[in-house]
Amino acid sequence: RPPRSTPLYSSAASDVYKRQFKYGVTRDFVRRLRMVTALGDVIDVDRPGETPGLEVLVGSEGTLGILTRVELRLIQHPASRALRAAVFKDPLVALSSVPELLDTGLVPAKLEFIDAQTIQAIERARPHGLPADAGAVLLVEFDGEPSDVEKDEQLLLDVLAKSDHGVDVVGAEIARRWWMARRGLTASLGRIRPAKIGEDICVPRRALADTYSLIRCEADRLGIPLAVFGHAADGTLHP
């Protein structure tokens, strides 16, 4: 059991899984592992030949045995990164923009969506200067070689500049503050509804806007307070 001062879901851990669109998921970095079964058998599994067993064990979350040794593939820390945020009046336009942006060849390290209700929850818990009248915000992070990051950043600006929906792209300093707000999002929602229920769904990126609309309509029909955020690059929403 971790000390009481240690958060069960640290910001460092959450940052890792937000990067999976660009870098892949945990199983992509596991080269070799050793597991002890409930019967005491010791099993060594490695990646040569893309062994299916390795992916099964990584995804089993400890239910098939105890992992006693794991060998991981490491990658170099990016030389440069850039943070941006785009403010939308309409959350459906924000979500529809996600596949449009990625179709240009952009590969952001992170691309996060937060809707108006989420923004209000964050600002009520601890003000970070998020726009009170926004329908949604997309948070974007690029990383890599400085020249590549600069090109990606400019491409993002060029694509959003063509939008006729009044998109406002903010600079790095403001975006950094909003990213900090995103890290404390779960706690912000918990202060409003301590017994909140969070879901984790994934849909094709082109279905994000329609999915959000259906969820929002159903919540309104039932009178349920609802905030929606998620990792938009890989089609994940957290209602």
C-alpha cells in the first residue's frame, strides 16, 4: 500500500498514457519478462517472433501470475517540445477537427479534449484562466527534433486558421498553465461529486463528435450532471 501522501494516479503516470498515440502502449516497450504462476512455475517469455504470450501477460494486469523480472526498451528523451491550446465555441467542432488535423500528417505527442463542463469544474476547484465561455478546448503537445516541432506547430496553426468557426489558438505560456489544470482534472471533478462515476470508451476518431453528441443528449434527458474529457488522438473519451 502506498503512503497516504502518494497519489494513486500520479501526474507522471497519466502523462505516459496520454502519449500512446505517438509512442505506443506498454506492450510495445516490453522485450522480455519472467512470471511466477500460482503453482510456482517460473515462465520466461521474450519477444522474438512477436510471441503472443508476451502481449497476453502484459495485458493481464497480474491476474495470470506475478511478474518478477521485466526488460524494457527505452527511447531517448525528445530534444524539444511545444505546447499549444485551441479554444472552440462548439465542442462538436473541436472533436470534428481532430481527424482533420491528423489527416494532415500531424503526429502530436498528446492531443487532449476538455468540454465546457470540465472547464467549469477545473475553474471552480482552482482557477487556471481557462475561458469561461469556451465550448471546448483542445490541448496539443509536440515533441521531437526542434525543426520537426516547429513545422508541426506551424501546420497546426495553418489548419486551424482556415476554420470558419472562430477558433482561438493560444501561446505556449497559457497552454502550459492549462496543461497543469488538465493534470488535476480528476481531483477537480471529485470535489464537486466525490462519488462520481468515470467511464472509459474508445471510438473511431471520425465518430468522436457524434458519440459526444449522443452522450450529452442522453445526460440532458436524464438530468445527469456530465463532464467529458479524453485523449482525442486515439479516440478515447471519459464521460
